[in-house]
Amino acid sequence: MARRRSSIPELLMIKILSVLVIPVVGYYAVSQIMQTAFTQQIATIQAVNQQAQEQQQRSIEVARQQKVAAARAAQAANEQYIEEARRRGAAEQAKTQAWYASYQAPKGCNNWKTDTQMVACVEQENAAKQEFDRKWDAGLKETSQPTMR
């Protein structure tokens, strides 16, 4: 069997086609690879951005919760301070009322005649007040005060 010789125009056509088709196919393949890579890169960037936004939202929420907790703690501390001040004020008022109810100035101390008598009366009242305070602080609410005759 004899081999048939290819005609020159056929070979030329094959060469021309291969010169034109191979670059086009190569270009198409490269463009598809690049498009896929860009699509993946965009998806990765979007995922990273989404994660960053979610983290930022979590941080904002944590900060808000901390702020709310701090405000509640401050409010509770303020209310506790106010309640303690009320208790102290009521206790001090009760102590003062008990002092005035229990102390009776010695005879002659309501109308001083001399400076010496005034000093003695003031000293006696101060001593009686100190004794009253000591007993009050020790829990002895009922005190009796000696009177000077």
C-alpha cells in the first residue's frame, strides 16, 4: 500500500489551525484558571471580612454587656451606700434622742453663777456624754446619768 502524500494546502491548513487554535485554547484555559482563582480570592476576602465583622459585633456586644454590668454594679453600690447612710443617720438620731432623754443637767447647771461653776457643769456634761457613748457603743442602750445636787 502506497502512502498518500499530504497536500501542501492540507499541511498548511493544519499548521495555521494549530497556530491559531492552540493560543486560543491556551488563552481560554488560562482565563478560566484566573477567573476561578479570582472567584476563590474574592470568596476568601468576603469570608475574612464576614469573620472580622462578626468579631467586631461580638466585641461591641461584650463591651455593651460590660458597660451594663458596671452601671448595675455602680447603681447597687450607690443604693447600698444610701441605705447605709440612712441606717447610720437613724442610729445617730436614736442615740441623740436617747442622750437627751437620759441626761439631766445637775441642779445649778441651768443658770450659772460663776465661770468656775460653768466650767464644772460643762466638764460634767462632757464626762456624762463620754460615759453614755461608751455604754451605747457597748450595746447598753439604757443608760442612767448621775445628777449633781
